[in-house]
Amino acid sequence: MIRIKSDDEIARMKGAGAVVAAVFEAVAPLMKPGISTGEINRTAHRVIVDAGATPSFLGYGPAEAPFPAATCISIDAEVVHGIPSDSRILEDGMIVSVDVGACLDGYHGDAARTYIIGDVPPRVKELVEVTEEAFWKGLEQALPGKRLGDISSAVQEHCEAHGFGIIRVLTGHGVGAELHESPNLPNYGRRGRGLRLEAGMTLALEPMVTLGSFNVAMTANNWTFETVDGLPASHYENTFVITDDKPVVLTMRS
Ligand code: MG
């Protein structure tokens, strides 16, 4: 079931999204060689709690093995759901995605950024840039009367035009009172296909893009996905609301 949000619900989601935006403002200056992903996570967690919100990801998942941190921090070939650790230290030449969810007043915001640490090869820099561009290409299609496939195909076409891979088995999603709601929002698809978009739909669009093959596999910790070929992957995400006019991103400062 697709939950169309009221103005009051959207206002709450804007509040949650502002907390997520504040997390990125706090962690961006830390993304340098020498810091551990555990420390980055603690900073993020503190910003969320200080704002009166709760971290959406901490404790998410199966009761016997819930996700253990406020953020997912994924390095290089790790695509998503990397587990922060004090023994994981950022180094020059890495790309590092930080994925953050915050819940405020019963509603979630969900977003991710990929940071370049020091110097990376031009093609890896391009990967990170194209991943963010793909989000905006997809967002342009998020208008009432369009279809989900219009967003998905715009993301796919932009990434493939640059020769990058679009991951199939991981998708964006509806977001609201639940962190993950219907529908799934794939990063590949066909123009004119799929669910018709309506004002009040709140979605997280999150291109996950690879330098090489788009095939990924679960790692031994049962959370983190990695590229099968070991080449880097990039991730960029925002929560947004479809309106009668242009879509509004909720996880950035306006
Ligand atoms: Mg998400």
C-alpha cells in the first residue's frame, strides 16, 4: 500500500530530514585520512540524539542480529550497509559512503553521501559525481502523472551513458512512518512503466553505482554488500516528496 502523506506528515518528515542534513554537516569535515568509521558514527549518533531524534538504523532488522549502529559506512567495494568500527581507518584514495536515517515525531528521513578521501583516480571521482548527478536526473522525473519507471530509467540512462554499472538487487523505497515503505524504487527500469506518481508520495531515491560489474554479494557479517569484482561503488540518496509543482528534497537544508 502506498501511503500518501498529509501536509502535517510532510512537515514532520521535513523535521526528520533536517536532522539528517545536520549529520552530514557535522561529519563532512571529519572525512579525512586517519579517522575511524566508528568515530564518524559516534559523531552522527550524537547529532541525531542531540536533536531529539532517534537513529533509524540502530536496531533495525532481525531481532537476533539487528544493525548495530546509527549509520552505515561503506568503503570502496562495499556498496551499502557497512558496519562502523574503531578498527576501520580512512586512508587516502578511498571513497566512503555514509548512509544516515533519523526518526523525529514518528517520521523518518533517509539519505546518503559518498566522500572522496584525498586523491582518487579520475574515473573513481567521475563515478562519485555521476552517482549524485543520477539522483538529480531521476528527481526531475518525480512529477504527478509520471510513472516510477520514468525516475528509474533516468537514473539508469545517466549512469550507463558514463559506462558505469547500476546495481539491480538493491533499490530505493517509500519512506515515512516506516523507514522502508512501498513502493520499491529501482535505479533501472523503463520509461512510462510502473506506478503512477501522485502528490504526497514520499520516496528515497538512492542510486548505487559501480565502476565495473553491477553484481554484488553479501559479506560474512550478513549486512554489508560488496561488489563481486572488488571494484568501487558509490551511493547517493535523499528523501523527497512529490508535490503538484516540483519535488521537494527533505534531507537537505533549503
Ligand atoms: Mg534508503
